[in-house]
Amino acid sequence: MDRLVIAADKLECIELVTRVARAIDRCDAELLQTLFHPDATDDHGIFAGSAEEFIDWVMPVLAGMKRTQHIIGQVLIEIEGDHAAGESYFIAHHAMKGPAGDVFMIAAGRYLDRFERRDGVWKISHRQAVYDWSSETALTDKYDRADPGPMTFGMRGKDDASYAHLAGRGVPAV
């Protein structure tokens, strides 16, 4: 198979992984649905079922958190025709309420994804989360979010600055 075709296929799969992280962190269920095949499945350990059920489950979980940020590390993709397997390292940061006050929880592990190209389009057909370690401490966010001054803070949903930016509305005219 042509190396450029394989590279393009791998890049499409990697982009799916990064878009899932974006959809989760922005709490964008609509985007998240576009990344999985309709019959896709998900196994996060504490949840296992269809990707659609995962989305219905995870959005309220995320709503109970102040902020999240999923960092994707090295990604290995193995392509075989219209099927691919991937291992993507992640570090997921969660700012959330704890029983004794706000906490900062980090979970690290890997996503084991199966990708399929159907009708020329790559999407995820199965995701399994594998957890390697976690840590929790008191949340010490020092930003004044009530009075941000010149700073731009990330937001949940489509009001986040990245949506306008990626749509070309955040690019200054030359």
C-alpha cells in the first residue's frame, strides 16, 4: 500500500482521537456523536455500552465538574485496509467538587481504539480506556474567573474561543 495513503489514514485516526478529547472538554455532545459509528461501543470500566449510551452517560458526569482537560500523548496507529487499531496515551485533568472541598484529579492511561473506514469515512467503532495511575489533591486554581481582565479562559460549549477561531472568525484580517 502507498505510504502516503497509510500516513493520511493514520492522520485521520489521530484526528478522531484529538476531536474526542476536544468534544469531552467542551462538553459538546453533538461533536462527540459525529466521531463514532452508529453501532460503536465504549468501555471506560465504570461505563460499558454503546457510544450513544456513553455520550448520554458522560455529559451529566462532566456537567458535575468545573473543568476538564484531556491531553493526548503519543499515538500508535496500525492500519490494515479499512480497519485500524490505535493506542493513545492520555492524561486527563479534572477540577471538581469533593466531599471536603474542590479537588484536582488526574487520571492517566491509554485509549485502545478500533477505527473503521465506512463509505470512505474513518470513525471509531470501539474505545476501551485503560487506566495506568491517578492522583488527587486540593484544587489550587489561582485565576480570578469573575474578573478575568485581559485573559481568555476556556469555556464549556460553543462559546469557547476555539470554535470561532477554528471557523475562521478568530483569524485577524491581513
